[in-house]
Amino acid sequence: NNVSDYIYDSILLESERINLEIDLQKVVSDLEIYESLDRPYLTGKIVLADNNNLIEQADILGGEKISLSLKSTIPNAPLIKKRFYIDEIMFSRKSGDHTEVAGFHLIEDICFISNLFNLNRYYNDNSKKIIEDIGKEFLDKEIACPNVTNESSTVIIPNMEPLEAMKWISASMSSADGYPY
């Protein structure tokens, strides 16, 4: 119910250019995570206030991974782990001789990975199974489609990213009661 209901357990930066994980927990000033009804992935923004030239040393250009672990202040709540990629450097400003403030836009890992594939394939199965197969093969995710009719369908996916193809197929699905899925 409140932003203070969650605390950072860890915030790690991973980059192909450096071979170690950098703990960002002490330099993060803002972290916002957005969930949209239109997108099947999370987005976010993170702002770092750096006094130790960490941003410059890490050589952040975009494409770096940010691994978040959040925990609720509710007792015995499970740990929430998410992986994001930096897809845009929103700003980077020096605010003194030794301080730099930088803001980055984040997208969830499944969106970043989905953008790497071009799906052009023929499927002949029910829509639920096709979506589950795409999720498992390309995104390494288990997809749940409860209360869906198991009507057989034949589909040729015409040059789409996996997330885009899954959304396109789900638009033609219906629930067991005949409502749009």
C-alpha cells in the first residue's frame, strides 16, 4: 500500500565490460518500477548519486544488467527478484567536482531478450500450447494460460518478436465461457 512497504535487499550492476558485480545499493537515490496493462513486462527508472566515480569506472553505455532483490516489510514475505537491462541513459550531470547524478531507464529482461529474436514460424496446435512453447523456447519462462479453450489452430507467425507474437496469438483466444482472453 505504501512505497515504504518494500526495502532493497540488493541492487547489483553487471556489465560485459567489467567482470564483476557492482553493488549499487548505497548510491541509488530513486527507484521506480512500472507495471502496464498494455505491456507484458515491467519498466522502471533508477537514479544514482555517485561520489566515487562508480558510473565512470563502470563505463555505462546501455545494455548493462541491473539485478534487484526487494523484500516486503511484512513478516515471512517472499523475496522478490527481478532482472532489468538499462535501455536508455536519461541524463548524467556533474553536480560538483566529485559528484555525478545519472538517471537510467530500465526494461525487464524478457523484453530485452525478446528484442533479440525474430520469430518466423509455422505452428499447428492449440493457442495455449503455442504461447507456452514460445515462452519456454525463446524467453526461458513458464507461461500460464488458465481457463482458456483448447481449440486447435494453425498459425504462421510473420516476422515478430516472441513477446509480440504471444500477444498477437492471445488476442484471438477466448476463455472457457467464450469471453475474450
